[in-house]
Amino acid sequence: MTKINKSLTIFSIIALFFSMSLYGQENYQAATVGFYNVENLFDTEVSVGYIDGTRSPNDSLYHISISVDEISNYETEPFDGEFNYENLEGKKVIRPLILQREEFSPGGRKVWNEDKYNQKLKNLSEVIAELGKAETQTAPVIVGLCEIENRQNVEDLINQPALKRYDYGVVHFNSFDARGVDVALIYQKSRFEVTKAKPYVIEIYGSDGKRDYTRDILRVTGLLDGEEITFLVSHWPSRSGGEARSRPRRQKAAEVMKSIFEEIRAENPKAKILSMGDFNDDPVSPSLDKVMKAIPNKGKIKDSDVVNLMYNMFRGGMGTLAYRDSWNLFDQIIVTGTMIESDKKYESYKVYKTEIYSPDYLVQPDGQYKGYPYRMFSGDTFRANGYSDHFPVYTVLLRQAN
């Protein structure tokens, strides 16, 4: 057992104690919020993005994924410019993608087919259904996802047997990301009502002045059991080219996320915001520590603070992914101080506990990457029992029942 999993075992024992306590308190209501980087959830179609600039960018039909075989069925026009809302206004254009044909298609290196796709959907859905279940005895109410190709992937996921009975809704907008991967949010429709949803573009440019297309930040504001909370879902730019060289890209993403916090707080200073994502940075990295000023959950927390619920876990040697025998905690949950309970009254929804979910079946059992998250592909070798190269994370929100 690796060092990190020893730490997680200790936390699991603590979690069991608290969950038993939670079960015994019938006057409390709980809701799990999870996040999972599902690692390259692509369908088997070679796809392109179709953008209908006659629609609003906040319309889910503004930018959709279509098969290359269907292009002739759509009205299109030539386009040679930067993909942004201004340039695309009134136009109907095709956005090419770079990954599926080479890897995630039947003719690609991974020989990606319906059987493998359906196996991945099954595996992922079973993990998602378990997030927070030990504490709440049910599946999560809200889950943020990243590395999904399109809305249909998410629809296929929530219609798997492990999730279908919970009747999840989907919020998703296609981004301009060069790989064609996006973020999304699923929610139990019986407990969460969406009142506002929109994507926020992160505009990044290289030293050559060319646009570096990445994922948007998804904002979903709504009523969780009647209480307004805003959820943000992110997948920040990768460390491709090295951490230091790529750092400005993630700092730009942090600036956008900070501006969203400020926008929401300008509308309501007491707003509750929960931001989750694969930030491709650790809690102590400049993007989160310096730009977001996300502090650990300790001491006196003010409503105006931004609190990183994973900070203390990272300091304790825990992580959600491993690279060259070194652990990182890129998958994080960050909240406003308004979601931190100081007096244990839980009169409205506040953070009760936060965990990295890493049961034994999600851990690579053998080989070079023994002890790492159990991913579905090792290079181009398919593993039917695999999941993702990241562990999911979740937080349990608690409040007194009405």
C-alpha cells in the first residue's frame, strides 16, 4: 500500500465515524457534490464542432458536436479566423478537432469501439453512484465532470443502470478547446433547479500571438433543495511544456475564475459558491494560492474568504493523480467562506466533510503504475477494469431539516 492510500485509510475510518453520526441525526439533510475527471470520454464517431452564430452563446444549440459524415446536412460557410463569440456572430461554421481520428475512433491507435465505450460508461457510472454514499446512503446530488467530448456522452453516462434511477439533468456547453473536450454538470432534478447557466471563455495566447484554445469555466446557479448555490466546473490548461512554462496559462484561468466570484458576489455579497475542477495545479501553486487567494480551512473564516477544502489534504501528502512516482492534488473543491460552518449549527447548507474517493478497485493493482489511479488505457493497451487516471473528489453539504 502506498503512502497516500495509508493516509486515505485513516481518513476512511474517520469518515465512517462521522457517517454513522450523520445517519443517526434525522433532523439533518445532506447533499453530496462530487467532481470527476473521467479521462477522455469520447464516443466512437469522428466529430467536428458545428457553430450556429445566429444563436446566443448561452444557448446549448449554439455549438454542437456532429459526425464528419453529417457536415453536408448543415449550412456552413468558410471561416479562417479566431474562434470567439464576436467573430462568429451571425456565421455558421465548422470547428475541426484534433484527437478523435488519430486515437478515439475505430480506426485509431486505441481501436476505440462501442464495446470499449460502453464498458467505460458502465465503470464510470458505478464510481459516480458511490460518491458520498457512505455518508448519505444515496448518490451525489451534483457532479462536475471534465474530459467529456459532448453532451451525448453525458446523456449516455446518466442513462447507465447505476445512475438512471436518480433522474439526472445535464448542463453542458461545447467549448473551443482544441482537443474537443469539455466540462459538464449533472444534477438530480428532484433536488436541484437550474436558474442560470453560462460558459466563461478563457482567452490565452502564445508568444507567437496565436490563440491557445482551452476549456471554458461552466457556471450553474440554482436552487439546491430551495437554497441558492452557484457551482463552477473547471478544467484548467495542462502542464504541457513544463510547469513553469505553462504556469501563465493557469494563472489566466485563475483570473477568469476570480472574476466570476467577484461577479456573483457583486450580485449578492452573501452568495454561496462552490468551484470544483481539475486545476492542473496543486493548492499551493501560484494560480490558486496567489491569484485566487484560496486559503486552508482553519482558524477564523470570514464570509469574504475563498477556502480550498483540499489544502490540508495536500499538506498531509494526499493526492488525486500520480506522475513519475510523485503525487499531485489537481482535483479540488474551493468554496466561499459563506459555506464554512463555524458553530456546528448548519442552519443552511454548509460543508460537512470533504474526501478523495480512492477505494481499492480504483487503484492500479500491478505493473509499472501499481498504486496509481487505475486508468482504462496503459498507452494504447485497453484494460476493461480501468476507470481514469484521476481519483474523484467530493464534499458533503449538511443543513438542519425544515
